[in-house]
Amino acid sequence: MLNLHLEVWNDVERGRTQSPNKNGVLLQSQFNKKTPSKLHLQLKEEEHVRQKLAQKVSELTSDLYLKEAELLYCHSQISRYRSEALLLAREAGSLKNHLAEYEYQFECQSKELAALGLEKKTLREELEVTCQEKEELLERWMEEKREEAERINKHNAALERWNSYAGRLNKRLYSRLRQQTWPTTKSQIIQKDLGDQPSPKND
Amino acid sequence: MANEAHGRGEGAGLASNSLELSTSLERSVQTRIFKIIVIGDSNVGKTCLTFRFTGGSFPDKTEATIGVDFREKAVEIEGERIKVQVWDTAGQERFRKSMVEHYYRNVHAVVFVYDVTKMVSFENLKTWIQECNGHRVSASVPRVLVGNKCDLVDQIQVPSNMALKFADAHNMLLFETSAKDPKESQNVDSIFMCLACRLKAQKSLIYWNVEREDGKVRLNQEPDPKTNCPC
Ligand SMILES: Nc1nc2c(ncn2[C@@H]2O[C@H](COP(=O)(O)OP(=O)(O)OP(=O)(O)O)[C@@H](O)[C@H]2O)c(=O)[nH]1
Ligand SMILES: [Mg+2]
């Protein structure tokens, strides 16, 4: 403002000394009439204010345009967001439905899981029992086999002993028969030693 | 004279009694049994081999033997009927514990089996022979070595010469065969027949061939002309 005042003052002074034009005359006359410099200053000031205001107006107008454009954009955004929001709300609704469904399923499956867990536990217990039984059965089977093997070994040994005994008896019988006088009998007795029979070795 | 007659009559009566006794004794002499045990790793085919010999076929499905399975086949060697009693033993340790004593008791012959497609089953033979020796099985008990699964020609891991060397070193006969291949069936039979022949030769009993012709008794030991000994 001080600068403006100084500028105006300088203008006034310059007009007084050198401008012989009409304006200058008028100004001079105005100045001459009632404090011309003051008026001039006021005029200048107002002119300046007007200019400033005009500039401001143009600035504001462009701002307005800008804001209007922005507003338009915002509107379009709003409508976009609105439709998006609608869509999302719809999706949220269906998700909510899904969630409810899943929650229900989860609940059912939890119950099923618990039941299965229980079943698994009982099955595991049964398995343990079965394993135990299998082991016992195997043990019994082995025991049976052991007894059978023992029986067969005994049977084999008895058979060998019996065969050996019967053979020996036969041998003795035939040697006795040979000693008998039996004119009509032509005996040919060939015998091998019965001691050669298989006999229990490892008993 | 009467005495003499009486004496002769008594003698004839005694002879006929003795003859009757002898006949019944003969009848009571039962078919001899040769106990042969089959030993070797699990899965080498012991059950299939014994089944092939006694049943004449290859079993469709086999389970691991528990303890022991007994199989029997009556064969005729040089006119004598003999029962070959095959003990198909378990190869898995858990299925044979506490049975081993019974396997080796009064055994007449031992068959060691390995799988020609599994070197480890051949390497384990040493352990099986050790076990056998550890049970006081006499050296006179014949032993044979059998390489099974020869039908799997492209999977053979145990070369014949290696097996032969091993068999020689342990004084055993070697048989390479297949329980599965029907063409090998005779070869499987010959394993057991060969052992039975050997046992018969070793433990020869009197071959009683009694002929009776009006009170005449004739005992002889002539072998039956038809013999089916494969050795
Ligand atoms: N290709 C082929 N397979 C065979 C032969 N012999 C046996 N097998 C198979 O080998 C497997 C084991 O046979 P097993 O006879 O049960 O064996 P194992 O020696 O008795 O076994 P354990 O009873 O456990 O001691 C089965 O799947 C048979 O089918 C053979 O000659 N050739
Ligand atoms: Mg078996």
C-alpha cells in the first residue's frame, strides 16, 4: 500500500511538471479544485482495487469452473461408488448368506468330527484289542504247531522203534524157523541187519 | 513112534504158528517215514516247492508260514513204499522261535533253499547251515541246496557257478529249479526223490518179500525190477 501511494504521488508530480494533455489539465484543475492529489490517489487506489477485484473475479471464475468440473467428477465418482457400494452390499449380503451357510456347515461338520473322533477312538481301542487277540491267536497257533510237531516227532520215533522191534522179532522168528527140521521146506533167508533202520539220533 | 509123530506134529504146529506170527508181524511193519526239513529265508519259495512236490501244482497264493506246515507224499522206491514227510518251516524269525528244536529232532535230510533272484537269501545260507549244525544234526544226514525261481531268468542274481562252489564246499548237491514253472516239476520231484533214495540206501531195511507155496516160506531181498529212483 505504501508503494502504491508512493507510485501515485510520483505520477501526480510528473503530471504537474510535464504533461500538458487534457487529462493533465483536468487533473490539474481537479487538483487545483480540491486536493487533487488525494483524489488521484483515491482513483488510482480504486482502479487498483477494481483491477484486483477483476483478477479475483476471473480467478474465482476459473476456480468455479474447476470446482464445477471437480464437482462433476465427484458426482460421477459418487454414482460409481454408489453402484459399487450397491454391488458390494449385494455381495456382502450373499457373503453373509454364505457365511451363515458355512457356519451351519461348520457346526454340522464339527459335530460330525466330534462323532468321528469318538468313533476313531473306539475303533482304535477295538484295533488294539484285535491286535492283542491276533497276537494271542498267533501264540496259540504257534503253540498248536509246536504240539503238532512234537506229536509227529513222537509218532515218527515210535514208528521207527516199532518197525525196528517188529523186524528184530521177525529175524528171531525166522532164525528159529530155520533151526526146525522141516524136510519139505526150502528156506532161503536173506536178512540184513535190522540195526540199519532209521533210528532216533537226536533224542 | 507115537512120540515121534507127536513131535513132528508139534513141530509142524509150531512152524505154522510161527508163520502166522511172522505174517502178522510183517503186516504190522509200517511204511517208513523219511523226515525232510526245508529251510531258508522267508519268501524264497519253500512252501511253493513243497506244495509242488506233494500237491503237484503251484499254489495261487501263499501266506508266510507260521511255525511249520507238514506235507506228506508216499513214494515207491525199489518196490518199497515210503512216506516222505516234508516239514515246510517258517522263514520269518518271529514265526519260528521256539519251534526250531522240533524241526531238527530226528531229521533224516535237510533241504536248504535260496532265491536265485535274491543274493541276500544265498548269503544267508551260511546262517542256516550254522543253525543246522548247532542242533547236532549228524554229518551223515544228507543235505541238498536248492536255488528256486529259475523262471525269472532276467532277474537272476546268484550265478550257477557261485552256487555250485558253495554246494561243493559244503558237500551238498545243487538243484536249480522253479516251483512255478510246470516244466520244472520233475526237477522239483527229483530233489526229494533223490534224498529219499539216498536215505533208503543209507538206512536200508530188510526188503521182505515173502512167498508162500504150500507151506514153503521163502524170504528174499531181491529188489523190485521197476525202480523210480531218479539218482
Ligand atoms: N516266479 C516265481 N515265484 C515263486 C516261485 N516260488 C515261489 N514264488 C513266489 O514267492 C513268494 C513266496 O513264496 P513262499 O513259498 O510263500 O515262500 P516261503 O519261503 O514259504 O516263505 P515263508 O513261509 O515266509 O518262509 C510267493 O509270492 C510265490 O508266488 C518260483 O519258482 N518262481
Ligand atoms: Mg512258507
